[in-house]
Amino acid sequence: MVLIRQKTAQLSLALLASVALLAPAQGNAQRLSRAVQNILEQAQSIEARFAQASDAQQQEAALSDMEKLIAQCSDVRGCQVQSLTPVYRRMLQPKGQAEGVQANEDALDEGDEDEDPINFTGQSVPDAAGADALLDERNKRFVQMVQFNPAVQEGIRRWLTDMRPALMESYVNYQYLRPHMAPAFQRAGLPEALLFGIMAKESNGKVHVSSRAGASGPLQFMPATGRRFGLGPDGTGFDTRFDARMSAEAAAAYLLERYEQLNGNIELSLAAYNGGEGRALRIYNQSGGRSFWDISVYNQFPGETRDYVPMVIAAAWLYLHPSEYGLRFPRTWGAGRVSQIQLKRATSINELTICLGNARGSNGYQRALRNLNPRYRINDPLPEGTTLTVTNTIASLYNRYCVTGKRAETTRQLMMSSVNGALVHGTTAPVGEVRVSELTPTVPSQAALQRASAPAASTAPARNRTQQRQQRTRTHRVARGETLNAIARRYNCSVQQLASANNIRAPRYAIQPGQTLRLTGCKK
């Protein structure tokens, strides 16, 4: 469980005392009102109780008390609610954060009272976002070219009109992937903005995208090109073109190779990335090294490439200079703070998506979970103990909402629900209220229907044989909260065996409380 850091708790009280209180109108300005002092003491006590909790239920109770205390603070004169939020947020931090981290590191910026991790009201600009900071000496002309090139200006116009939603989506996805992708470009001396531009145009930052031509991954490598740069099937059934880190390393190596061939020409290097390196090199040599924008060069590339080059550069320019165009990128709170969780119970990415919830104005965490864990599909069963790459924010939400508690239970019920659970089979409907989850749907076989229609004398032997077979076949009645994976482990058989024996379809393997499962093939 989460252990309290005494020094941090003492610091939190000092901070609250210094910034949260307004002195009474008459009296010593340094003396705290009794009501506010009581709130401070309660906050310290609740934080300590949370840190010393021995299980998730005790932590949940402490969090609930803190939420009530914050509501109480809003009714007390001299108590500023926003100054209590750092304590609340520290309680949400994942286990194992290093000592020495500032107490408010994971809090929202001062004055931002919304508890949501993504704030669409603030201006978010990449760190050191000046063009000179993100471009090496060889590519500083990139800035000059973008400022005056009408084709790129047209691309900027398109990104800011009908393609603005795609640009915003690309930005959010990139912020989650940035710690895994940007270092490769930085090591190669390439502008990070160029990486963003390529990714925005190629995939919008969706790691699992594949084209009809066969290109795959966030940076859309073709199979043959991918193999040249170390990407492709890894022997486990996974194609590393979908790995964001490896794709970025391959893209950086590819662009450096093109720069070497094309005399550092960024436009022709991008044309090669999209339209083929052989064509780009041939056109470059035949033209005597003319610019991509020379009409004799430009017209030799296909329309897709002529569109691709300015659109990539336009996205890169907007990444560097959003404020010039009134562009406000979403503030993706905590997206760049990488963490890991070890699953405390079997689940799936879809199930996690539900229990994690979403920040106001955002689409939730399914895309982030998929991008950060590309080996797993959204419905793949993830056994207990599986390690997932996440962010600090996701780790906090997981520990609070996805392990135990009301939301976790609600999520499990949703994951077990299916249309089959709503269907009632038989000729007589039960009288009175019957919960769907209490029904055990069965579909009579053709043989059973034939036996039912046969004369009574001939049905008795068949009925006896059926009863004998049922006695020989072991069964298990599904309890609330059980999963097919857990039942398979209990009886020493595979999920696939159980699913096949009970007509349960992959990949969800949905079962209902009260459902009777045949344990065919199980050894226990």
C-alpha cells in the first residue's frame, strides 16, 4: 500500500497554512480562524490515514473524506478550496514515486481548479518551442522556407480548417508517445517538429493504422523498407512497425540516409519518404540538384507526394508556432510522465477504458493505452500480473477506480453483458420480476426437440441416458465477478477449451452470473 512520507505531509500543512487562509478582518493577520485551522488539521489527518491504509477500501474511504472536506472548505470564510487540491492530488499519486519530488509536481498549474488532466483553456506550447531550439544548424532554413512558401501556407490553412480535428488528435496522441519517439530524432540532430509533422500526416498518432498498400505503424513503414531498418515480425506474432520507439529510430535513420543522398534537402527527403527513395534520387540527379519546388522536379512526383510534402512541413510549423494562428493545443496533463502498472486482476484494455473514465472534453484513455502497449488488442485478455506502460495519471486512476470499489464492479458487469443475456428461451415466461443476470439461457438442440415430440414410452430411455451424461459431465455455476480466465485457472484447463465447450465467443469470453459452464477438458 501507499506509505506516508512524513516530511511531505509536514510540508503540505505548511503550504496550506501559508497560502490557503485569509485572516479574520479584525485580529492578528497571522492567526488562523478556528474553523480553518480545524480544516487544516483534518486534511493532515486524512492524508496520514490514507498513506497508512492497509487496503484499497480504506484508501477509498480516506479519499471520500477528503472530498467532503474540500466541499466543507468552500462554505468556510477564509478557506480557499483550490489550495486544498495539492493534498488531494498527492493522495492520487501512484505508489513508488521517488523521494524528493516536489509536492505539487502532479498538480495542475496554479489557478487551474479543474481536476481534469486535460485542460482545453490553456495555451500549450512544446518545451523550448522556438524554431532555433528544435532545429539543428543544417536545417534552420526550414523556418525561412515555411514562412514564405505558398504551398506550405495552403497546407497550414487546411490544417486549421477542415483538418483541425485531425491536428488536435495528432497532438494529443503525440504527447503520450513523445517520451518514446522524440529522443531518436534529437539524437540524430533532426527537428522534433518534423517528427510530429510526419506522424500527423501519416497516422494522426494512431499506432495500429495500416494502409491498403501495406504501410503500417505510427510512421507508416512499408514491409521492405521496415526490414531494411530493423522493423517487422519479431517471432512472437508482433510486427515492430507498430512499436512507436522502434519506428521513430527507423525513421530518423531513414531521413539521415536520404539527407546524405540528397544534399540535405528536406523537401526531397520527405518526397522520398512518401513516394519512394529510388524515384526521389533519380529525379534529383536528373535535375542537377534543383529544388523540389522547381516545376520540372515537382511535376515528376505523383499527386500524393506533391500534397504530402507541404502538409508535413505545415504541421511541423504549427507545432512550433501555434500562437501565431490562434491555435490552442489541448493541455495533455501528465501525458509525458511515463509510469507502469502491474495488473492486480485480469482485465482488458476495453475494461480499463471504462473504469479509468475520461477528463472533461477528452475521449478517455483507450487510444493512449493502445499506443503505449501496441502488442495488445483492445479485447485481449490480460492476466493478473501483466505489466502495462501508462502515465502517472493513468496509474493513479487505475489504483483508485479499477481494482476494487463501485466503479470497478460496475465495469466488470458491463464487460460480462451481451445480447445473449437479454434473451429468454422457452414457451413460458416467468411470472414477476426476473433479473437478466439470474437467467441461464439455453438453446435446445434438434435432438432434444425430436425427443420431446416422441411418444412418452420412447422418451424415458432417452431421458435416462441424458441424465447419466449430465452426471458424468462436471459443471461450474458462475459467481458474480468471476471471469472465464479465472475459472479456467481454477479447474486447470484453457480458456479456449472452456469457451469451445460452452459456445462462448472470443475475444470477449462474456459469461453471466448464475450461468452453468460445462468443464469439458478440465483436469481438476
